[in-house]
Amino acid sequence: MRIDFDPAEMSRNEFYKLLTAVVVPRPIAWVSTISADGTANLAPHSFFSIASVAPPVVQFSSVGRKDTLRNIEATGQFVVSFASAGLDRQINDSGTDFPRGVSEFEAAGIASEPSLRVKPPRVADSPVALECEVHSTLGIGDSTVVFGRVMHAAVSDEVLVDGHPEISRLQPLSRLGKDEWGTVTDVREISRIRYAEWQGPAGQR
């Protein structure tokens, strides 16, 4: 038996809690920006994915109008730093609703480093940084989807195996429902099946 949930009959927060509990795990974009007056901002966004490969474009959604979005609209640049398990407390700290003009890097004691192609700084302890220029934005209801063209990727050699990022070394952190966070535990490899090799549904092979 299934239970039916109608978003038209539920409050925004009620359906938000349902969506974020069933669309899991969600990777975290740890987004750094810089304001027009030069203040560095850092905040986690868990509505994050790849939008395009050629050109390379990533996307994240800003729920409401936060400093991240305002800075991006003003400067057209941002950096997505990889959210790894060992940085969970710092990532959570950077999500605090500090007053506008306060740098989360400074307030939360998070080390930064200069980016190569854009003005916003990178998180120094993050193993991966994607430096982006805004491709476009799309307003949907109370949220704004930000599409960023990746201009440069910086990856720590400590997470590379034969030149490729290794999941066991990256240790990605994800958001789940409520105040839950997740890490990668069971990893399995399943190769994509070519039609020429198709032998019927998995349950019948």
C-alpha cells in the first residue's frame, strides 16, 4: 500500500521535508563567492548536479535570495569546493545565517586559497575546486537555479589514482533528510550493458 501526498494540500515546509527525504543522497556544492565590496562568502547548497558536459556546466539551486545568489548576480563568478567527510563540521558552520557582510571563511575559521581563473577564493582543505563563471540563471518559484561554466578544475594529487579521482580517497559527503548527513560506504561496480550483449532482464539472467 502507498500513502498519497498532494503538494497542493500541504504547506511548503511539509512538502520540502518530504522531497529532501526521498531525493537522497544529494551531493553538496560548497559555494564560495565574493561580494562587490570584496567580502568572501561561503555556503553549502545541497541541490547540486551536472547540467552539461560540452560545455562543462554545473548547476545548483539557491532556495530564497541568499548572499551566494546576490554575489553571483553582482560578479558573475563562483567556486564549488568538494564537500568531503572530514570537513562536515566546517561545512555545517558555513551554513549559519551570519549577517550580510560577514565572511564565513573568517567567522568559521575556514582556510582559503586564491583561485586561478576567478576572483572568489577556494577552500584550501577541500580536495577539489571547480572555478566557474555564470552561464545563466533560471528563477523557479522561490528558488533560483544557477548554471556555472567550469573554467578550471583543481584536484589534489592525494585523491588521484592513475590520474583519476578515486571515490575512497574523495570521501564525499551528502545531505539526506532532516538533519541527516551521509557518507559513501558500500561501493559496487556494474558495467553498462550494450544491446549486442543483452541477455534479458536482470531478474531472469
